[in-house]
Amino acid sequence: MTVISSIPTGRVSDVLVRERLLGQLQYEQSKLLTIQMQVSTGQRYSLASQGPNQALRGIAVRDLIQRKAQSSVNLSVSASYLGATDTALASASSLVNDVKSLALQSIGANATQTERTAAAANIGQQIDRLLQLSNQQFRGRYLFSGAQTGAAAFEKQGQYIRYTGDSKRLQTYSDLVNQLDTNVTGDEAFGAISQQVAGSTDYNPVINEQTPLANLRGGLGVTVGSIAVSDGLHTSTIDIKGAVTIGDVARLIEKYPPGWDQTVPTGRTAKVRIGSHGLEITLNGGNLSVGEVGGGTTAGELGIRTLGGIGPGPFVGADLNATLERTTPLADLFGTRARAYLTPLGTNNDLIVEAVNNGVAYNGVKVKLVNDKKFQVGSGLSAGNEVAQYLTSPSAAVATLSLPGSSNDLRLTAVTAGEAFNDVQINLVNGGNIGNTATAVYNSGSKTLTLTIDDSGETEIGTLITQINATGVFTAARDTTGGDSVIDNTATIPNTAFGTNVANTANTGSDANTLVVRIDSGISTANQIATAINATGTFTARLDPSEGNNLGNGSVFDSTIDAGTTSLTSAGSGTNFDSTGLRIVNAGQTFTIDLSSAETVDDLLNQINGAGASVLAEINDAGTGINLRSTLSGADFAIGENGGTTATQLGIRSQTVDTALSALNYGAGVRSSTGADLVFTRRDGTSFSVDLATGTFATASINNGGANNALTFSRVTPGTTGNSFQVAIVDSGSGGGDSVALVGNTLTFTVDVAAGFTANEARSLLSGTPALAAQFVARLDTTADSANTGAGNLAVTAPVGFSGGKADVSTIGDVLNVINNAPGNAGVGTPLVARLATVGNGLELVDNSVGVGNLSVSGGTSPVT
């Protein structure tokens, strides 16, 4: 205990002395009270503030004890649920064994019909009992509903049973970090959800600036380390640890190009664009290379690691294989849109131009900007009124000639459409005292049009127009856009008009497949140009984010001034998503699912799951596509088309040409008998047979475009040997006659193409040549042309190889091949066509033969339809 301090002897007041003594006594009394409390309670501290560190440790220990106690409660409660589940499953197992016994007793000749009827009634009762067990509750919770514990797991739907729960397990903490499953779903316990119709197509979505790095590489993501970017002399080490999206990575590379940290700036810049499936990197010079830092893997995972320098680029990185998300637009699946980049001079004006649709059709489209003033003498359009037009046919080059005087303005148009007469220079030359005459001479070598007129203003405008038209290269007409509203061909041209390059066609002419944007050159902004392109309905335009802080308000010059405003589209692939929809057959009911309003994968899943078809659609675990399962027990389930190709495109058609025959008939497969398995009798009385044990036929198809000329050739004998043959059509020349021969391994039709040679004539020529008819059969192809009559002419065709010949028949596609290409199915008209059923599983037969009978199929030991 602290002793009482000495009394100060200095000149202090008595009050201070008393206060100090009193405070000292109170402090000592407090210390004595604390010791007394410790002795009487056995506790060192009575308040947390007396020992904050010890208090925190105590709180942590108390929390641990409480969590351990809760874990014990969790385990106890979970054990009770699992115990109730075990009891229910044991009862269900006993019921199933009873049903099995009843079924076995009803098999064989010893069981009477009365016994079988009684057994069926008993089984029905057992199923009802099983339904009660599957909907059993314990402590207010349905045991087999998955996470939907407040609703019964199963319900009757006619003669079927529908699972209304889900596939999610409930979990609880069994320890501080470990979790324990506390239930069994109805799917796991009773097989309530059918096997998956697993999507067979990798959708490979398009990536964009916002695509998370975690979604790349099939969901494996990207290791956020460092990469080294070099121009051959300087290397920039870029740490992407702060990057979340692929756009973040692109902007970091642009921010730290090679040499950015040098004392003397190198002037090196990097441009990184987000392609459809990967990164595209370009330097403004040097020898680009991208490598790893240390033992990292980041560059390789980003698809941009290079093996040595590749020049300035652009370097197109590998496919980053983004996973499917519920927010993924359907338009970003199954292909890419053709794309072009416009990089005008200046800033805030770079544009990305894309086709509206996926596919190769818009690859190679030229995008160019044209000064609208070049199309008329007048001032042309003003900024904000830009016009874009996609030209599928060429347009003619134009030049406007503003001559002094009244009624003298001209518009010259090239006779031949296209770009051939772009950049033609027009000169007006003094011809001396020639009176009211003129000459117009076009020099194709120098691309100049020289106009010669009188030196004293005697040449009339009509005279000059006549001479220009006489060149056969350009036509001339009056242009009233500059204010010359009165058309007077007798008006004379003053002698003040002479000059070199008084007009020029610039880039006004366009070839076919050109996107032309007419602008107010040097005034129109990138935003205004994008608005005009978006209005075409064929292409879209957006600001290019690879130009840092691009606001789109920068002005743009036309393509004759700035080469950066001309570009070609490329990289279009695949096809658009077919929104025709699906048909789902479940328990004999057909459900049509309209996807015309679906925009994202989430919309697609919601439309399917909300259609009332008792199916569950979800993104697969790999994130590459979707899977469908039926929640209806005891019912046949099939997914087909709704008149389009949606199910096939999504990879969820339940039966395809690749479906194995061993999987048909509930796994029993299809058995082939000795000899003919199937005999087809057509409406016209003709018949042919099919032996499924002999293999498939090699085939080749010729389709020259147009109508009524598509042909399919097949070998008469099945097997792989037919795959070595080809078929070709050769022009014999005028009056050369028509013949067919096997030249080496090529079935060659040598015909007078100019005189016309139809598909039907090719069939007759082949069938009339016995040696070849014993090896090959020609049929009208109604797959490519459903109304094919064979009356269309064929064209010269390079050799087309046969394929598809196999030694066995193992898939539905093989069965279709054998039926459609059977030698007896050639006929004199349209052959019988076997194809996949549009709705549901099975095959469809189309018989367009003329007759009064009905198509019939017989024979074989097991039907295939």
C-alpha cells in the first residue's frame, strides 16, 4: 500500500493541503475495497475495464463454449431428423420389397387373372402408402422436400406422381467450421427426378468488358499475378491483383505499356481490345511479347503469352472459354458478330461497329465515312443528322461541279457503280475561242476527266452536259442544291471557272456490301455517327473503351482525309439463337414453350421451368450449357422442336441422330433379326426392305443452289469402302453430249452444261448405265429442297467425297441412313424420307408417292419408331 505523501512546506493554501490529503485517503480506501472484493469473491476483476486483455480472452472462451454447446444441440436435432428419415426409408424399403414379391408372384402360368388383379390393387395401395411415407413430417418439417421443408415433397398428378421439392440439402454446423447434411432429398431417396437430358453443346458465350475473371477458363478463373509486356527494348511488369474483370486487365495493360516507368518517355502505347472470346493487343511500334513473371501462369491463363516477339501486333489471344451465367444474353451464344474498329484522328472518337446478327454473312463488309457535301453543290447535312446505309449492291461515284454564273451547277455520276471511279479528278480547261462547243475526255490511267470550254464564256451548260454524257464514263445532270433552281441549258459558262481539280469523286462510290455513313466531315462526333449506324437495324456502333476515357464527343473526318475511318468487318461466326421455342412431351401432354421474348439465359430457364411441364431446367455444373430433368415419376419424357432448331441448338433434344440404339426401348435396345428387319410398303404399292445388320451407306450430296436440282448419291452396298469415292459434274462443252463414267474413284458426269442438264436427267443417265447402277444410286434431295422436283439444271461441280459408310448400325442416325439410302428406296419419284420426330422421341416417315394405299412398315423383331 502506498504511504501518505509528505505535506508540502511551500506557500500553499490550507484548502489545497486538505484536498490533497483527502484524495490520497480516498485512493487508498479504493485500493483496500478492491482487495476486499477479490478476497471475498475469489475474482480478480469485477469489471471488464479492470483487465481488458483478460476480458477479451474470457469473452472468446465463453463464445467458444456457447458455440460448442450449440453444435451439440445441432447434432442432437440433426440426429433426430436423420433418425426419422432412416425410419421412413426403412418402411419404404419394406414396401418396395412387398411390391417386388407381389410382382414376382404374378409372373408365370400359375398365376390366375384374379390373382393378378388382386395383386395390382394391392400394389396401388402400396404406392399410396409409399406416397404417405415420402411426405412424412417430423417436428414440423417435411423430410424429403429438400430445402422446401414447408411443403409436401410429392403430389399425385393423374396416374403419375410429381416431385415438388428441390435437390438442395439442408446443412448445419457440426463444429466450428464443419457442416453436416441433415436431410435426404426426395430425388436421392426415391429417384424423383429423371436422368438429365444433358446439353451436348458448349455455348461458349461471348465475353465483354464486364466478364469476371472468375468465369473464364471454364470456371477455373485466372490466377491474379503479374505479367511482363515488352516491346523488345523495354519491359513493363504489370500486377493484375486488383483486377476483377477482363476489362480491368485490358485497362491495366494500356495504363502501363513498355517503358512507362523510364526517366525519358519512350512514347510507347498499348491498345487492348476485348474480342469475342479473348484479348487483342497492339503496340504502336516495337516487337511485342507477353510473358510470365517468375514462375507465374497468369499470362498463359489470360491466353496472351507469346513465344517470342511478334512485331507490333495485333496479337489475338486464345479463347478464354467463359462460362454460362444466368445473366448471359442469348444473343451472345452460338456464334459471334462480325466486327470492325474505327480509329479516327484525335481523341474521344474511337468506335466499334458490329453486325446485329451472328454469322459469317457480314464478314468483309467495308465500313467507311463519306463527306455528305460531296453529293451535292449545296452545304450537305449538318452534324446531328448523319445517315448510315448498308448497301448490298454497288453505288456509283458522284462529283459535283459548281460553275460560276446562274443555272450552271452540275452533278456527275459514274456510269459503272462501285469504287472503280472513286478519286477521279475533274479539270476545267481553257479551249480558246471555240465558241459554243466543248470536249470531255476521260483518262483511265490518271483517273482524270478533262472538260474543255470556250475562253470567252460562249459554251452553254447544255453543250457541256452533252459532251460529258458522250464519254460513256460519266453522266451529267443539273444540280439545284446550291440555289440554281431555274434549269436553263442555254446558260453560258463564264471564263472564270478554269482550274485543275475543280471537283473530285472522292470516296462517294461504293462496292456491294458496304456500310456507308454520310457525315459532316470534321464536325460530326463519334456519338452522332454511332446513332446513325444504330438506326440501320443491320449494324450497331458503340464507343471503343480501349481509347481511354472515350466520351464519344470527339469530331471525325471522312475516310478520304482520315484512313482510320475505314475498316473491314471480320470474325463473324456461328448463327443466331433460334427463339422459335421447344415442345416438351411429359406424361402424354405436349407443352409448347415460346422463347420469342427471352433475352437472357435466366429468361430461358424461367420460361421452361414455368411452363407447367413438370421439368427442371438448370445450368450444368461445368457452366457450358443447360440440362433438363423431369419431376414426374412413371411418365415418358421427351424434348423436341417447335418448328425450328431451338432444342438441337441448345443441345437438349432428347433424341438425336447420335442416340445409341442400345439406349432405346428403356435400355432394352433394338435387336436385329436375320435378313430383312423392316419392310416398307409405300402408297404407290412399291416396297423395299432394310437389313440393320449390314452397315450404313456412304453418301455424297450435290446442291448447286437454285431450286429442284439437289441430288444425293449413295453406294448400293453398305460399309466403309464407299467412303473412298467421289462424284463430280464436268462440262463437255457445246454439243459435247452427256455421259457418266467411273474415272478412277470419281463418278463423273460429263454433260453439256450450257444446253441444260437436270437432276432428273442425271438420275436417268445413272440408272440407265447398268455397270454403274449396280454400284451407285441417285435420289432427289428433299432435305435441302423440300419441294424438289428434279427439273432444275445442274452446274459444274468439283469432286465431292462420299462419307458416312460404316460397318455397323449403332445409332438412330445410322438407321436413318440405311432407310433413306436403301437401294430399293430410289423409286421413280421422290423417295421415302425417314427423319427424327419433330415432337417427342421416335422417327417420322414421309411418303410423297402417288397412290391410294397407306404407308405400312412390318417385319423385324423390335420396332425402332
